[in-house]
Amino acid sequence: MDFWHGFAVITVVHLLAAASPGPDFAYVTRQSLVQGRRAGLLASAGIALGLSIHIVYSAAGLAAVIAHSAHWMTAIKLLGGAYLLYLGFMGLRSRRNGQAGSAPANVAPASPLRQVMGGFLCNALNPKAPIYFLALFTVVLSPSLPIPTLIIYGIWIMLLQGLWFSLVALVFAHRAIRERLFAARHWIDRVFGVAMVALGLRVLATARE
């Protein structure tokens, strides 16, 4: 497969994968609705950076080892499931602010580093990632590819991820959308919490298989 053929395949496959509902989408949506555009964009940057973990071990040929090792997959699922449960419980603890209407300016978001790290961990601890990247690297990439090509492909995958979730953040942080939904932000947090808890429990259940 030549460079541009692989580039096109990566672009289509990864955009479809990024657009599918999952923890990353839920996290960016929640941050954008509740804390605004800046928080959503920082979370998106963190998610894109989290991909670097999967890209590096996949390019090194470790994705196959992880995906076919029961002990490694169990450890990844336990870590990922625990983090999803943590996010879920934080969402379920949300309380009504008491102020309805438009989004107030005094909402204090987390620090930029914390916002980025939240997105980073959400992606890096995704237990489905090793299997996905194993499939992607088997079809398109391999350690036998020239190092510059691997680097370009890896950076492009991260850029696609960041651009897609930045678009998601901008849509859900749009003033008209956010003002309509901000009054129900505690319910948004709780729905997010239920989704993360359900995903976390599902991941932990599969860790026992």
C-alpha cells in the first residue's frame, strides 16, 4: 500500500471511529455544555494527545501482544473501567445550582492542565483502543514502514481526532445550544454519569471473561 492510499484509508477509517459514540464523545460533550467552549477544546486536545500512547505501542508492534494477552487486556480493562466509574460518580454527584436561564459567567472550570489530563486519561485508558489500533495497523501500518511515514500517519491520526472533537466542542458550546441546555446542566451531568458508570461496569464485567 503506497503512502497516499494508506493516508486515505486512515482518514476514512479513523473519522468513522472517532464519530462513533463512546466515552470520548460523552466527555467532550459534557465539558462543552457544562463548562463552555474552552473546556471542550482543552478536553479535545487531551483526547488527541491520549492517542499518542496507542500509536506508539502499536507502531512498536505491541498492540498484538496486548490484544492477545489475557493478563494485559485484563489490566487495561480494570484501569479503564475504574476510570469510567470515577467519571460517572463525579457526574452523579452533580447538584442543581439554583440559577436557571443562560449560562452564568461565574462557573469556575478546572485548570487547563486538568482539563487536558481528563481528556488524555479518558482516551488513554479506553480498553477498546488496543484492539482498534491492532486492526488499523494490521491493515494499513506496520513496523516495516519507514519511520517518517509512521510519524506522519501518527500525527495525522491525532490531528483528525483533535479536529473532530474540537468541532463537537464548538457545536455543543454554541451560545444558543448551551443556553437552552444550561438550566438542565445537573441532569446533563447525571446522564453523563449514568452512561460512564454503565460503560465502566460493562468494561469491568468483560475483564472477568
